[in-house]
Amino acid sequence: MKQRLLWAVPFAAIAGVLNYALYQSYLGRDVWWKSWEHPAGDPWRWVPFIHSPFFTQYMRHFEEWSARTGTYEGELLMVVHAALVPLVVLLAVGLAADGPVKGRWIGLAALLVAITPTSFRPFEQYPLAVVLSTAALVALLVYARRGGLVAWVIALLLTFAAAEFHLSMWFVLLPLVVGLGFACPGRRRGMGFIGLLSLLACWASMQPGIFANSVIDVLMEPGVRRRQIFDVPDWNNPTLEYLNPMLLGAMALFLLPAVRKLEPRGLPVVCAMAVYTAVHVLLMQQGLALHRQAPEPHHYFELVDPMAIAVAVWALAAAYEAYPDKRKVVLVGAGLVLAAHVALNIRLGMNLVAAAPLW
């Protein structure tokens, strides 16, 4: 624990400072991005982008806060985001270190999360959604390793909360629950109940009579029913946004037998991330999600970016331990991940500056 904090706390502070500095740059009109767009609407309603009533209430609270303070919602969001980012760093580092990761590998995980480009343009509900989704993954993996009723209850509640706040999380959390049930036979019943109970609770929330409307009401709206919300199907649509693609390559190390043997929980996470990626690429291709050709594509991969970083470093550290004769190759892979991170930050910085009103 002391070693984790030694690496995580300084980088958590750096992440908060960097995001607050970006907010100040936004106020100075040196950079620009869209941070707030949708009105909250009536209380406790599902909305056309198939966000749950919890999203609606979150947006309403921000609007009320904005009205009381006389500050634009998006600017309040940036301050909240700068406060939440350190927590994301701590969660991700805790996840990465819950296995063979130690020493400088923990530092690498903390650094990558602290400077990840997906965190530098907060938008509406995503800062809180990222915290919930990362915490849910941590809780599931902790329960898979250690068991216990308290860990089970926390994992159940966070899984439901993350998925209810942003339905996309079902595409990573549900495959993860199933995979961990197979990889950790002693937790099979507990994982089964987490998946079943959270699914039933989410299904119930979608039915008429629970909230002001139901999911069916949203799906029957003309723009949704006719698939006119985003765009027509096109294979030019898919994008990983600002997710570092080298992370996906590093995570694939869990497919190697020796790495899988050293850390059996790794493969279920990789499979879950693969499902999430495939589903969202297809949704973009079909024009059912914001995509590359949209004016400002966001933020599906932002939701899973911290866990992708943590699991990628986890895989690199496991491969480093499992293959002592290949350690130089693993270190080169870690260098490529870091280099790709830097390149994406440069690209994002250029885009934010180019979009600034001063230009």
C-alpha cells in the first residue's frame, strides 16, 4: 500500500493541476472544446440518447448549481472534473497494483492516467461516469481475488450504478462478470448474482411506471426510430477517439499462456474490453453513436480509458515477470505505449488550440 501511494499520490496531484490549468486556459480563451450541450429536461426521465433518469437528474443539479452561482455549467464541470481526476488516478493505480505490478510499473500506470488525453476535454456526465466505471472494475476484480460479503455488495452496487449512469458500461461490465465467474470458480456464484441482480434492477428501471417515462417511449421517438440521431451507416465512421491503441496491444499479452497463468483475472478483462470496443465500433459504423465524421466525436472510449491503461500496464508487468528472457522486449513495448500517449497529447493540444476563439 505504501508503495502504491508513493507513486499514485504525486501523479494524482499532477493530474488535478494539469486539468485545472487547462480550465484556466479555457477561461483565457487559449483553448476551446464543447463541455456542455444538452438541456436537462423534466425530472426523472429517460432521454433520446438513451441516457437513464440518473443522467437527467445529474444534469438538472448542474443547471441548478449554475443558476445559483451565475457560472456556466461547462465551467463548473471543469472544476469538478479537475477535482475528480486525482481519484481516477488512485483507482486505476490501485487496480494496476493489485497483482504482479510493483515499483516503476506503478509509476508508469500513474503517469499514463495522469496525462491521458481523454481526460482533457470533460463533457457533461463523463467525469462522474469515468469514476463510477473505473471503481466498478476495481471492485469486481478485488472481489474476484479476495471474496467477502462486503466486497460483493460494493461490487454489486458499483456495477449497477456505473451501468445505470451510462448504459454503454453494460458492454464491458457484463462480459467481465461472466468472464471472472469462469476464471475464478470460487466466485462463480457471487459473480452470477452480481450479473443477475444488476441486470434485473436495470431492466426494472426501464419499465413504465418506475420513472416519468420508459425506454420504449424513447425508442419510439421519430428521430430514434428512424435512426436519424447521428448519421447513415459508413465504415469511415469508427474511431477510437483519444484512446491509445497501443494499450489494446499491451492488453493482448494476457492471451499468452504464462501471463495468463500468473494472473488469471487478466483474460476476462481483455475479453470484456474487446466486446466493448467491437460493439462501439459497430454502433459508430451503423450511425447509431457519435463517430469520426461528427463535428466533435466523444466520449465512449473515455469511459474505459483509465481501466484500459491500468490493465495494459498490468499485462506488461505480468509479461515482464513471466518471461525473464524477454524483458527488453517488454520494456520496448512499454516505451511504445508511452510514446503513443505523448503523440496523442500533442494531437489533442493542437486541436484544442486550433479551436480557440483567438484563432
